[in-house]
Amino acid sequence: MKKSIFLLLSLCLSMQLSAQNWDINTVKTINKWDVHGLSRGLSASGVILPVGVPAAMGIYALIKKDQPLLKDAIYIGTSVIEAVGITYATKHIIGRDRPFVKYPDKIHVYGAPDADSPSFPSGHTAAAFSLATSLSITYPKWYVIAPSAVWACGVGFARINQGVHYPSDVVAGAAIGVGCAFANIYINRWLNKILFKKK
């Protein structure tokens, strides 16, 4: 019995170390790729577009008095807000150091880093995937889905290339973003009843 428990603990520890090594080795490899100019642009778009797209939709809908478009803007905007909120709460609960902080001799940081902000999960990636998923749910056409998915993956890649996130941070951020977009379908049914007084 003791041998079985010892073997199980050893297996779990070796799997954790293997996963951790994969995480570190992947960020080291991607950080070396010389596409940092592209990464800076993609990284910045991971903040600008999740705020700008629903805001522009909402403003246009208010000007044109287009209630269906306003509902779409609220759904997309609140999906992003939820993803960012969950991400930042999780960051401060877990408190993982960013790769360039933990491994300054191996990971070079590009762009303007926030060394005090924890690494796990990636907020840029969560916002990007929340926007991409909620847009794809709202407008389920290939010419919305394909570019949105490619862009969101690009944001995640950029965060690794800049040395500010591990791949596991990006995967977790993507999961939060997608999850919030789907959960928000149901949350917005309730929200629409309050905002638009419909039962």
C-alpha cells in the first residue's frame, strides 16, 4: 500500500515537472522568434479591439436607434468585461510570476511589461477570445468566425513571443474567454429583460 502511494505521488510529481518544463521550454523557443514588431501590434489589439468593437457597435446602435444591434453590443461588451474580471481576480489569487521575471537570464521581454501584474491567466488572451467567440456566436458566418479565431490565436501567440506569458497562461485565458462568451448568452437573456423591459 505504501509503495502504491509512493509510486502515485512520484508519477504526479514527474508529470507536473514535465508539464512545467514544457511550459518553460515553449516560451523560451517562441520568445526567440524575431517577430516582435508584429507581436507588439497583436498584443495592443488585444486591448483595443475588445473595448473598441462593442463600444463602436453600441454608439452606432444608439445613434441609429437600432435595438437589436444594441443588444448585440451589450452581449459582446459584457462577455469581454466578465472575461477580464475573472482573469484579473484569478491572477491575484494565483500570483504566478511572469516568465521574464522568473527567468531573466533566459527570457527577454519585448514591449512595455507590467512586472508587478501576475502572469496566470493571460488577460489579453481572455479578452481576445471572448470578443472572437461572442462575435462568432452573434454573427455565425465564416468571414466572421475565421478571422476572429486567427486574430485571437495571434494575440495569445504574441503574449508568449513578448516573454510576458507562458503557454499555459494563454490556454487558460482562451478557456476563460470562450467560457464567458457562452455563459453570457444566458446572462444576457436576464439582462435584456431588465434593460429593455421585455418578459
